[in-house]
Amino acid sequence: MRELYSKQDTLALRRKHIGPSCKVFFAADPVKIVRAQRQYMFDERGDRYLDCINNVAHVGHCHPEVVKAALEQMEALNTNSRFLHDNIVEYARRLSATLPEKLSVCYFTNSGCLNRSEANDLALRLARQFRGHQDVITLDHAYHGHLSSLIEISPYKFRKGKDVKKEFVHVAPAPDTYRGKYREDHADPANAYADEVKEIIEKAHNSGRKIAAFIAESMQSCGGQIIPPAGYFQKVAEYVHRAGGVFIADEVQVGFGRVGKHFWSFQMQGEDFVPDIVTMGKPMGNGHPMACVVTTKEIAEAFSSSGMEYFNTYGGNPVSSAIGLAVLNIIENEDLQGNATRVGDYLTELLNKQKAKHTLIGDIRGIGLFIGIDLVKDRQERTPATDEAQHVIYKMKEKRVLLSADGPHRNVLKIKPPMCFTEEDAKFMVDQLDEILTVLEEAIGAKSESVISENTPCRAKMPNEARSELLGEGASDPRENPGQKRNGLCTDKHSLLSKRLKT
């Protein structure tokens, strides 16, 4: 595909015209992608990258059936969703069929990364209208969207900036059994974490406040690929319902069969757990902007009783609905849930072998094609290896594998590729990771002074615009602590980030 600009000019124009808060992946050395196919992305030079990041291109980049559905419907009609059309009702029927029976009423939204925001903002409106309550319980490190109403309930965001927690927001501990308050050696972590929510509700009630909703990703993504312990959601739902609130399951990152054995991640908790509201987005349109809120008839009728009409010009429009239907067909016809299970199990097996080999790997967690690799400086202390994680994702990029790091400490390597990811892809990714970790650990073991001194220049220093990515939104900048020093990322295969890697 012909480029309008050179990579250098594209970067210059981005710096000039795109808001500085809009970060790019690999800010120290961005990748310019010009085309993609299935699980691969190609830069302007034609170099192929294995995409382990894009949970948006759910059934594979530029899937021909998705492209065909969009083109055919676009050629026939695309219009305001207030007109009667078969696509929206057919999609709502098909989508509802994947969910528990009581979740049957759909509200469609749209628009890029904002699709999550629109969906979750609407979910909050539904919850607050239902009983007339206002307060929301969220999980620590949670992220639910960019709208002001969602920044307020996203500790991942409001604790990093100048925003302060609002009085109506209550933060419960993330149900993290590896690094959290109650770990895998606790007799009953599910109930222990749920009791934290119960205590929050009691304190809120004692202050005269009323709980409208508990909201959580079915598996926390930005929180560091956290898998809630079995039974946690059931117990939380019991406490929240008793308080007159509703349970909102955010499936924007983890729905549509990504976990393999189930279509929705909340279903891993068992058939006895059904949320009151489910929000979904990103994978729905395979890159086309669309999202949805699905709820019960009772909650929908309470929302309607307010007298305020809900209207979204493009939500559920004919083209979006046609694309959504194509995605559902592909998931079924290509057995992508089965693929997620097979490849995910294989990948987890390979990674656990790497854990046995590499001391930097503290934990492997996940299910299907949603996996996290928690890197640590010390396994006993579980000290987050933030610098090392950033080093790894850059070195992986050099090997043409695209990964990202997230979690409160930016030390968890996130794996959430297109669902067409293969066992060969998994093997290739793990082999590259093995090589990088081997070199890194050898350098650490050699007491980095003998490998690289504080004064040895790296070929690629860390530019200022990259610091927010490399440090993470919550990590402290060593420039604020004169007692700490940090070198830039080195591009030499056998070099280290800094002397700090040995501590």
C-alpha cells in the first residue's frame, strides 16, 4: 500500500497535530504499520510482525468475510438506527443467544476506543436508574473507559493523575491471588476478597449512602491479567444484590470466546453466576467500532420509565450489525473458541517450562488466549521487574514480535492476540522470549558492572516521549529521586538496561 509520508514525516506530523497525551506503542522507536492480515502486521518496509497485542482484530486482521459483509452492506445502505432494519434485530437475537436467558435486552453503541466508554457509561446510567442509588464499587487498578464518568470509577486512571476519588466511588481490592492481599496460600481467597466488598457496603450504608452497582472486568486486563478466584463473583453479587445494587460485568477485553471454553469470561465462575448487565466492545466488530450493553428486561424497563429516550445515531446501524454478524459466524465456522483452548493450553504449557528455566518469570496466569507473564526481580518477594519488562517488549519487537506490558507496575507481559493465533506462532513467540530472557539473566548474573558500566553509552537512549510508556502511568520517575539512576534502553543484544537490574 502506498504511503503518504515517510516514517520520519509521519512522526513529525503526529507530534505537530495529534495531542501529546495520545501515546503510541514503542514510543522510543515506533512501528509504522501499513497493512495487516490475520495475526500478522507489516511495516512500511514490508517486515512482518507477529501480533500478540490486538484483541480488537478478534478473528484476524482484515478477515475477508468481515470485509465482504461491510462492503456489501455499505453498497446497499447505511443509515440512522432509528429506521427499521433487519440487521440490528438479527444481531441482537444472535448476540442474546450466546448469553444466559435473562440477559436479553440490547443497547448498541459505537466509536473506537470510546466504544467501551459509551457502553460502560450507559451501564452506569442503567444501574443508577434501576433503584435510584448512586454509589459504585470498583476494583483497584480497574480501567473502564475515557469518559469523565468512567475515569471516576477507574483507579488505573484517577490514581495516576490529579483527579481525586469521588465520595460516591468505593475501591475494593483486586482479587489477585498472586500479588494481592489474599494469595494462593490463603484458605479461601474468594470469600476473603468478597468480604472486603461486604465491608465497603456496610461502611457506605452507615454513612447514609446507597450502592447502585459493582463493576468489574470478568478478568482484569490493565490490572495485570488477573483471574478472579472461583466463587468470588457469586459472593460479591449476593452482597451487592442485598444492598439493592446490580452487578456489571465488563467483557470489553475478554469476551467473544477468548477464554476458549466459554463465550463469555464471566461464565468461568459457573452457571450459578449471571451478571445483571454485561458490556462488550472491541472484538465485536473486528476493528470496526461497535459496542453493546446487554441487560435484563426488568432493568431496561426501569430505565425506560425515567421518560428519557436513549438514542445512538450509529449504534447498531446496518453496516455495523452486518459486520457483527460476520464476526459471530466466523467464530463459529472456524471454531475459534476451540482454537483458543488448544493454542492457549499449548502456549501456557510452553510458558510454564520457561518459568521453570527463568527466574525472572514469577507467575504465568490466564486462560485461552488471554495470558499474563508476571516478571519479578525476586520470586520470594515477588518484586515487580518493571524495567526488565520494558526491555523485553522492545527486544521482542526487534525480533518481530509485538507484545505489551501492563499491570499496576507495568511488569506483566500481556498476550491477547487475534483468535487465529496458531501453535507455530506460540512456539515462535516463546522461543524469542527464551533467548531474550537468557541474555538478560546472564547479564544480571554477571553483576552488570562487568557487562556494562554506568558510563557506557547505549546506541538508543530513552527519549522523553517514551518515558510515560516505559515507566508506566503509575511508576515513579527516577528523575524525581536523585538517589536512583537509569540508563536508556540499549539496542545491543548483550547489554542491560541499567545497574538497577541486579537489585
